[in-house]
Amino acid sequence: MLTAAAATLTITRNHPQDIQDRSVYVWVDGEKWDILRFNRSLSRDITPGPHRIKAHNTLFGHTLEIDVAPGEQVRLTCQNGLTGGGMLMVLMLGVAYLRVRLEKVNSDR
């Protein structure tokens, strides 16, 4: 049970360079949270302290470790986009690797 000192974690996927395809699966501290689709957000209360956030598109993933203070509102952005040289791969092969990135936007303490 979370207390009044709980923190909030929000992950948004709306980056303009996101390919807007392929679902991104999100885990927090090893627990599957949900599927994050383009132009959507996931938000949930979490306990203060260290947390490990993982995003994975079934090919590649990215993990971000954060330390959350009581009452903090942590905002992350998730992008599922092309890797370096990705457009060239699409033109030559018709496929490309998609890189998942998590970044901390800001936090309100």
C-alpha cells in the first residue's frame, strides 16, 4: 500500500522521430507494467527510492535507473526510432533496427 509520500512515475511516448509502430513493453523493477503505444502515456504511483525502468520493443531494449524522492513526480519519455544509418537500411534492405530510448524529462519535488 502506498502512502501520502508516494511518488508518481509517468512515461510518455510521443517523440516526433518515433516510427509510431511496434509496441514497447515497459517493466518497473522487474514487474511488467503495460504496453506503451505511440502518443500514449503510462502513469502510476511508486514508492520512493531506487527503481529500474526497462523498455523493450521485442528486438532491443533500454534500461534506466532512477532514484525517486517522496512526493516526486518523475517524467520519462520513450522513443522507438531508427538507429544511426537506419534510413539507409530501409532503402537498401526494406528493414531497419529500431532503437528504444528512455530519457528523464524532469521531475517535480
